[in-house]
Amino acid sequence: MRKSLTAPLLALLVSGCMIGPDYVRPPADAPAAWRLSEVRAEQLANADWWEQFNDPVLNDLVTTALRENKDIMIASARIEEYAGRYGVTRSQLFPQVGAGYNAARQKNVLPGATNATTYNTYEALLGASWEIDLWGKIRRQSEAARAQIAATEEAKQGVILSLVASVAGGYINLRDLDRQLEIARDTARSRGESYKIFQDRYDGGVISILELSQNKSQYEEALASIPPIEFAIAQQENALSILLGRNPGPITRGRTIDELVPPVIPEGLPSDLLERRPDILAAEQELIAANAEIGVAKAAYFPSISLTGVLGFASGSLSNLFNSGSKVWQYAGAVGMPIFTAGGLAGQLLVSEAQQQQALLRYQQAIQNAFREVDDALVAQDRARVQLAAQRQQVASLEQYAGTARLRYDNGYTSYLEVVDSERSLFNAQLAYTKTQQTRLQSMVILYKAMGGGWMTKPEVAAEAKPEAVSEAESGVEEKK
């Protein structure tokens, strides 16, 4: 009879029966091509793309951020947390063994007795318990926990991706503000010199108070534009300092915004995003975990079988505790099965299925959002390039206009209002031009971030925590076996 029960049990264990659906990646509705066609440069997507700006200072800032940023450290600690959770869950597949020692002293006085009886009890026990994963509940839990590890690792990669983009974007913005400040100071200096000349000419009765006031207002306009730019620079420096893991403070400069080299645009099939973007990969791992939880909920309907056993020694004296005659043992098996839960199990299954559906929709949403971000960045950099070319011509034309207006005024052919208009237009155009330079370079940063390039796999950038975290958790279980 015992043999007839054991054989089917072993067969079930070996077959690895697991309740619930196995994960199958859902199809993705990927566009066939991007809105704009670009030169293929896929090898550049797999490099340290920020180095294409050709600024050693920026390279150093990125390296420092990858080493010192607190968000990356938090993400690394979170991976360790989920690795530990996976180890706890997976350990339930194996027998749990523990040891204990008891010592007691007792005195009994029986009714009518003249003497009390005092005796000692000593026990040394080794116990074990094991829940047989007949329906795959624990294995589904382990599958979900492992997917959560992978999701947190991808989340860390997302932190790295965002960090590098933030450092590069912040540096570009800082150099744009530096250029704006340079333009404002040069304009203020030039207008200040002009104001001194106009003051002398007014004192000499050559010009009217109207012309002097117009010239002074231009000078003051340039002076007023400087403090807001200086404040914006300080804010940007402080923001970059935090990204670098430092206290707020100044940031070293390298190349000017005019000297920064726009990176080459990498091109790849839209479906490449499914293999690159950390947020998509993380969303898929969350979907895998939610899918496994359906199996956990379904397995709750089936019987759970657990085995327990105790082996040890008991004696009335400590010296005889481990004698052969003092052995004690006990083993037991238990089967539990839900009969009536008032809809509790059905509700939990409904929760798991609804959570899986939410995870599926988030995964599909992440894919659509990735395609949108890439398409937006491609269009942005293309339009910024066209706008920059037009503004370059506009600045050149306004420089000529301002020079001619000044010459006409000096020779008495026009009023000073023409000079005011030309110089104000030139000042605004110069600021707009450098702002468009910043927009174009920023769009390149956003594009590389949106495409999630292969550089993420480099050991010095990505912490390669995935195999280590899982192997450490599994090795901990193996030690317990």
C-alpha cells in the first residue's frame, strides 16, 4: 500500500506540474519606420554616445555621476532587496531544518506523600518541515520573485539612462546660459560705452535729451538681462552638483556651446526599442511576475501537503542525554484543502488576473510611449537644424542692419530710433540663436535616451547585477540544503 502511494507522488514531483498560464510575450504593434529617415549609424548607439560631443569635461562629469549619484546607489540597494526576497521564496522548495535544546526541572508532591519528587528533563532535537510543491505554487512564487529582480535591475538601468541624459542635458543647458550671459555682458559693455559718448555729446549740446534717454534705456535693458541669467546659471550648477552626488557648487566648464559637436543620429528598426529600453524591459518583467501570480492564486484551490519530522535525544540527566537508549523521533504528514472560503479564493484569483491585465496594458503603453518619444526627438532635431540655419542668417542680416543704422545715424540720415530697433532686434536674435543651439543638442540627448542604446550593457555603466543577484540568492538556498 505504501509503495502504491509513493510511486504516483514521485511521478507528480518529477513531472513538475504547475498550475496557471505560462508566460508568452504579447505581440507589439511597432511602426514599420520612423517619420524621418536618417543615416544608419547603429554602431554609435552601442558606444558612450555622450563622448561624441567631444568635450572631456562632460565625459568626466558623466563618469563622476555614474560613480557617485545617490539614485544609482538606491537602485542598487533595491536590487539586493528583491534578490533577498527571491531567496526567501525559493527556499520554500526545500526542507527547512532547525535545532533546539530544552532543559527543565520539576517538583511533584503527591497527595498523602511525605516526600516530594524532583526530577530533571533534558532534550536535544533536530526538526525538519517541508511543503511539497505538488501544484507549482512555490515555483510560481519564485518565478514572480525572479521577474521582480529583473524588473528592479531594469529600473536601475533606467536610472542610469536618465542620469546620463540629465547630466549631458544639464551641461548643454549650462553652456547655453553661459553663452547668453556672454552676449548680455558684451551688449551691456558696448551700450555702456555708447552711453558715455552720448552723455558727452549731450553735455556738448550735440544731441537732445530724447536721444540720450533712448540710449540710456538700451544700456539699462542690457544690464537688467544679466541677473536672471546669472541666477539660472547658479541653479543649473546646483542641479548638476546633486546629480554628481555633491553639495551645490560651481561646475567646471569645457567647450563652448558653439564648439560642442552634435552626435550622429543612430538609426535602427522600431522593434529594436523592445530590446533596448529599460522601461519596456521592466514593464515586461512586471507582466511576467503578474502572470505567475495567477498560477499562485489558482494553486490555492488545490490541496497542500506538508511533512514534518523530529529526531533527537531525551534524558533525565544531562550526562546520559546522548546515550543510545534516549533517542526520540516523530514524523507526520498533513494535507490541507480549502472547502468554503466565502469567495476569498475566487476574489484573490480575480485580483491576480486583473493585475496581470493592468501589467499587460502598462507594457503596451510603454512600447507606444517609446515610439512616440523617438519620433518626437527625430522631428525636434530635424526642425531645430532647419531653424538654426535660418537664425544664423537672421543674425548676420541684423548685424549688417545694426551697423548700417548706426552709420546712417552718425551721418544724420535717420533718427536714433532706427539704431534702437536694430540693436534690440540683434540682441534678441543672438539669444534666440543660442537657445536653438541648445534645443538641437538637447534633442540629440533625448533621442539617445529614447532609443536606450546598447551602451547600457557596458560593465562600467551597467552594474551587471542581474546574474549576481540571482546567483547569490540561489547559492544561499543551496547552502541551506
